[in-house]
Amino acid sequence: MPDPRIFTVEKKAATAVDVGLVSTLILEANPNRVTVDLVNLSDPAEAMSLGFGEAAVNGSGDVMTTYGSTYHMGTGNLYLGAIYAICPSGGMFMSVSEGEGI
């Protein structure tokens, strides 16, 4: 019998989000979410902080430190609510890829 915590990814959407000086919504809440990959694309390297269900605060919570830093959510740490990001300089990009199930 398959593990009931593992969900089939039915579709996957990817985008790049401009992360600003103030907390920026990077992914809306989604009850059908089964996976998320966030990649810090800032160049030069710039730390980005994440907020789950609340505004992101520079240097706190989950911090993606360098260019190419990745944050993955799957079965073990899945969050279905809104996700926010912030960076000290603003105008940096984050790649956002979200998988949805049934």
C-alpha cells in the first residue's frame, strides 16, 4: 500500500518573482499544493528571508543565503498558506516552482 502522505504531482507551475525591500507575496495560499521549490536568483548574492503566513522580516525565520540557495517543501514540511519574502536591497529575483495534486 502506498504511503498516504505522498501525493501525486498533477501539474507544476514556475515563475520568477521580484523580491523587494518590503515583504513581498511570492506564493498565494493553495490547498492543493504538494511541493514547492524556491531558488534565490539574486546576483550579486543577497540573502532573502521567508515568512509563512505573515510578513517576512530581514534576517529572521528561514533565510536563503547565497545565489542558488534552495528551499524545498514536500511531504515532510509542506505549508499550504501564503509565503512571503524580503531582501535588504530589493529588486532581486526568486524562482518559484509549485506542484499541485488532485
